[in-house]
Amino acid sequence: MKTPDELIADQERLGAEQEKNQRNNSAYDDTSAGPTEEEKKRGWDAKQADLEMHRAANSAESCPESVTEKSPKGRAAVTVTFGTDGHAKNVSVAEPYGENSAVGKCVLRAIKAVIVPAYEGSEQTLNWEVDLTGGKKSGPVGGEPEADEEKKKK
């Protein structure tokens, strides 16, 4: 029977042996403490961008009710360009909801708030329609590819 001190010594010896084996393995990297900011950057994450744009569009859909200015009901065409840092770099809203209207300004604020994960590569531009009729049917221009595929299967 081993004493508690002997058991601890055995465990420490086994741990040191395991650590030594890992270091001898070529896949072991003891020089980094974790991924750097550059390593965390990846390619464009279309799924996350779509999710964030849906959130912003849902927020923008309430713009006609939140401003006192009368505006036509319809769909606002929005174009947003993301910089590689993940922030909306350029955002525009087509007429009649341009940036000179209260509703247009509200939509711009909602879309400019979108932040996607930083990525490597070129700037990404998305074209969206924000439903300002109260129908809550905002989405990418051309529709939802996944939803269209599901409808075809049924």
C-alpha cells in the first residue's frame, strides 16, 4: 500500500512523462499562448452576416411607426458594404426612403449598427429589402436561397 505522498509523486511523474511526450510530438506548439487576433480572422461568414442583417432589418421594420413624418408604405432597397473589420462601411437606402427622409434615416441607423465577425479578403456588399409595410418580410434581394430550396422539395 502506498502512502498519500507516494501516490502524489507517482501522479507528478506520470504528468511529467505525458508532457515530455507531447513536446516530442511535432504537433505540439509551446511557443504560443493561443490564437492571435490575426489568426482569429477568417473568411467572410455569410451565415452570420445573414443573421445580423435579419436582426437589423427587423429593427428597421418599425421605423414607419417610430417617426412622425408621413411616408409611403413599401419596401426599402438597402445596400451595405462591410469592411474587413466587420463594421458597415457604406450604407445607402434608395428613394423614396432616402437619407433625407425620417424613415430613411431610421433605416440607415438600424443597418449601420450591424457588425459581423472580422474577416480576411475583400469588402463584401449585400443588397437587402426592408419591408416597411408592416408585413415583416425583409430579406436579401432575390429571396432566401434556403427557403426556396425547401419549397421545391415539398
